[in-house]
Amino acid sequence: MDTGFLGGLTFILVLAGIIILHEFGHFIVARLLRIEIEEFGIGFPPRLLPLWRMPGWLVIGQTRLKIPANTALPFHPAEAAGRVMEAVAVRRGNDLLLRNLALATTEDGQVDSTPTVLETPDGQVKLHGTLKEIHPGTLFSLNWIPLGGFVRPKGEDDPTVPGGLAAAKPWRRILVLLAGATMNLLTAVVVYAILFNQTGIPDRVRIEEIAPASPAEAAGMLPGDLILAVDEQQIHRISELQRYTAQHAGQEVQVTLLRGGQTLVIPIVPRQNPPEGQGRLGILTYQEMRPMKSIFETLGYSFQATGQGVREILSLPGRLIVGAVTPEQAQIAGPRSIWNLFQQSVARDVESRQEVAAGGQPAPTNYTLAIIISLTITVGVINLLPFPALDGGRIFFALIELIFRRRVPPRLETAVHTIGFFLALSLMGYFYIADILNPLVIKLP
């Protein structure tokens, strides 16, 4: 099997899927709060083709008409408000369904704006009058750059546009802005549930090997020992053990072990600068998993694991400052590094499944699912950072309005977000170029 092609395709689908789900979160909450979305784009512009338009509605004079799905209007809605229109509709129960719409014209250019409604014997309703409101419905489009998607809210930065995002109350704007990251985190919960349903949940950490002349050897640890706790902090995952020993490097900690049915407490000092290829204790560990009866049983653990992932990202700057992690360990992978990681993970997962089928390995690996979880949590958390142009930056301005009952001038807010956008674009460009020239070397265990 060509795992190179499969890895590349997985990279594109995962990256696009994470962004589209993020935007879908904004879309669905905006719809629930009756904030209009002009366009939901799959991929990034330029536009390839329109896919579908949702039903909309308009008001001529005092009469409301429904606009059927996929109706092509003969003008741009923003240019038509306040103009005199002539329309043809048909009755569907209590509703009027639009069939035709055009600008009213006369030979001398003088148009009577008096609203009239005339129902003909063939069941059609003819209307004449001023277009008071028009809501054409959300356009779903397919765009040329297949690496994500976007939503375009009506009146995103203009509070004078009725029914738009900027005109909504601050708590409504906050809910819409939070929805994207929330969708990412819920996606992580779902993928965790799928992963735990296949592998079980992390239960205990077992020591497989002891490095010579290591703190573990000096403390009397043995292969087969189960690590239950460190300083009375229960240990269920290898990452928990690694994080705690890194935070207490150079300090004595008390490790609780289970050996042959007997519980032991052993003092040990994690190394501050372990040799290359070894950890701070000098042990090779294995993650024991507890099987789950159903995918629903995994949900509580999936929420916990997602929350732990969020905490690890948010605590990263602090751990970097105190030296719990090195700058190399804290470096974020860019597109090329992630591409390489997907190539490696997909190849390993496919190979492991082939070995399981041949009876040479007890269980397949699931590196690809783990990377998807890490990426979607990272996207969700980063978007909530209070940086201009990000969702978190817009939430910050909405919170100011909510707390002080006074809005930051829209022009000032727009200027801040514009500057932040170009600054973020510049940083991303520099970061991406650096990643292309010097990608991270990530080796899966």
C-alpha cells in the first residue's frame, strides 16, 4: 500500500476537517441565535462554484415572502434595500413563496412606491412596493484552496447592520465566538472516545527496562514494577509521570510501586540533565490499558483527557519559564513537520495492522488518532487566546462591553483586529518558512 499518498491525503482531510468543524460551530450557534451568516465556504477563496443556498425571506411593503432554496436573485441584496420592487409569488398554506423578483421601472423613470397586492385567478400573487428587508439565506460554496473553510457573518464589523454579528448583544457575540473552539474540543472528546473504545483507558504504568547507572537502578526499581503514585499523586498515564518528574528534577520524590502484590515506597531523585535517549528516571515504561465495555463508557474519561490536553497547552509557557520543559520540547510543529508526522503515523498504523493480521503483534497502534486529538485541541485553545483577530481577541472586546456597558468604538476595534491579523499573518509566514527550511524531527516510539 502507498502509505505516502495515504499520509498526505490524511493530512489534508484532517486539517480541512478541523477548520470546517470549527467554522460549523460558529455557524450553528449563530443560526440558533438568529444571527445571519452570508456564506459558509468549504476551502478558502477564490470561489470555485456555489453549492447550495438556504431558504431566505424578504419584505415588500408590509408583506413577507419566503425565498426558496437556491434562488438566484437578480441583484446584490445590499444594493436593493429601499428600491421599488415587483414580485410574483404563490401561496403555500399561510406563506407566500417567491417565484419572480425584479426592479420596478417606467419609461419616464418615475416609480410609484405605493404598496399593492393583487391575487390573480390562476393563484399567483403580484406585489408592488418598496423592499424593506431582504435575507437571501446562507450560501454554501466550494473554494479553490482545500485546506479549511470559513463563515462570513452578516455585518461582522458593522454594528449598524441589522441581524448582523456586530449588531448582536455582547453575550450573543461571545457565544458565537466560543462555539468554534467548543466544537474543536468536542471533536477531541469524540475522537478520544473512539480511541479508548479500541484500546481501553490508561490504567497503570509498568516498568519494562532499567537503564544502567540510572536513578531507577540506584533506587532499586525492577522491570515489571507498577508505578502507582509519585508523592501521593496517582499515576495512570506515562505523560503524568513524565510531567511530574520534570517539574521536580533535582528534588527527591517518593515513588509508590506495586511489586508481586506488595506495595513499596522508594525515594528517588529525577535527573535534571538525563543522557540522550533516556528519561529523568532512566526507565522504559509501558502503558497498561483497561478495556471498556462500550463507547459510551469512555465519554467521562474522554472529557477528562481533553481537559488535561487543554491544561498542558495553557501551562506550557509557565513550564518553559521554570525549566520543566526545554525550548526544543516546547517548539510547535508547523505544516511540514505535521505532514512528516502524518506520513510516519499512517505508515506505522498500517504496518501494525498488517502485523496483527499476520499474528505477529497483539494490538495495532493508533498514532494517527492521537495526532488528530492533539491538533484539534491545539486549534481550539489557540483560537481562544486574547490576541486581536482571533476569536479570543474578539471575545475580549465583547467582555469589555458586557462589563462596562459601553462599547469600544467599532472603528478602533476593527483597526486593532486588522493590525492583529497582519501581524499574525507575518508571524505565521515566518514560522512556516522556518518550518519548511528546518522541520522538527519527531520520532514515534
